[in-house]
Amino acid sequence: MKKQAIIIGGTTGMGKATVELLLKEGIEVIVTGRKEENLKVVQKELSALGSIKAVGFDLLDVSQVNDFIKTLSDIAPNVKYLLNAAGYFNPKPFLEHTVQDYDIYHDFNRSFFLITQEVVKIMKENGGGSIVNIGSMWAKQAIKATPSSAYSMAKAGLHSLTQHLAMELAQYNIRVNAVSPAVVVTPIYGTFMDKDKIEENLKGFNDFHPIGRVGRPEDVARTIRFLMLDDSSWVTGAIWDIDGGVMAGRN
């Protein structure tokens, strides 16, 4: 039976770059996203590489998440890999955060938790699997220029979940790891800047990274692929800094 991967939030950025790499490995990929147009684009662009199925639902809508969970055993009976990649980022000073701002970040985590729980049940029956969460450097290091208290709190929770699940699920041959990127050129910055100017605007962060440049989606995706597949079979509970050296030190 062909191995399957589920990419939660795989229509753009790091999720999409991971979809491409996994398809090239001969893995059947189920991609989820909120925007129908993005799902159509990723399916059209990547279908030549392998078997890809697109499923649309909103991670912030409890009923839609529950409906997706109910379908998992049917659409992904052979799932071996899961990536929780969806995200939202809108820096805002702590005193300006609203309840709605807070809820967006933590509703993502709730959905990741519940979806992962159902996927693990299938993985357990299949003899094991591998899960990767996309965390964030902001969960480890506060950056005054981009105040992100609620975002960072949610990402730190995802880091912690990674470690707890690694301990609990090892007995089922399920590995759980996370990546912790710094500034990566993805559409996530479109919440507070012109989408056509994201790449140009982020050049200002090049020198923030000791390696001298911001990241590209494929920089992170290559590490995600490694953590998912068997080459990293002795790695679990790790939160890898894929950050151009930011956590080592900054210029």
C-alpha cells in the first residue's frame, strides 16, 4: 500500500514546499487549506509529480474541523506522515491585542491537537508514523520590532506538545518533532503588508540572520522531509532551529 502524508496548510509557503518534496519521494499527499483557489492551484501545479488530493476546510471553524476528522479514516487509511503547517502572523503590541487576536492563534493549536489525535489513532493501527509541527523562533526569542505575545505563546505550546507527544507515542513507533524557523519568505506576512512586496520588505531582515539572508520555504521543507522520513529514525522530541543562525547569535 502506498504511504500517505497529510499536510495541514499545504497550499503555500513551507507546507507547499514540503508537499513537493514528499511527492517526489513517491508518497501520496493529502493537502488541506482554507481557500479553494489555493487548493486548485497547488493541485494543478504539483499533480504531475505524484498523487495529490486537496481538501478544503477552515481550521478556525470547529464544525468544519470535526467534519474533516470524521473523514480521515476514509481518505487517509495509510497515513504515515503528518505536518501541521498552517499559520497566522500579525505582530501587535501586547496592550493592543484583542480577544479575537488571541483566539485565532490558539484556535489553530486546538485544531492541530484534535486532528493529530485522530491521525495518531490511524498511525497506531498502521504500525507507526512521523509527525512534524512548524513552530517558531518567536517562541524562543522575543523580538521587539515584531511584538508577538499571543503568537509566541501559541507556538511555545506547539513546541511543548511536540515533546510530550514524542514521549507518549514512542511506544507506538510514532516520532514527533518540530522545526523552529526564523524569518522565511512566505505569504503569512500578507496579513500586515502588501503581498506583492513581502520579498522586498523582508530583505531588511537579511542581516538579522548570521548567515546573511532570510529563509526560503525550501530551506525549511528539506529539514521537514528529513525529520519525517526514515533517515531520522533515531530523532524524536526535537525542536530544530532552522533559522540562519539566529538562535546562535545575531549580527
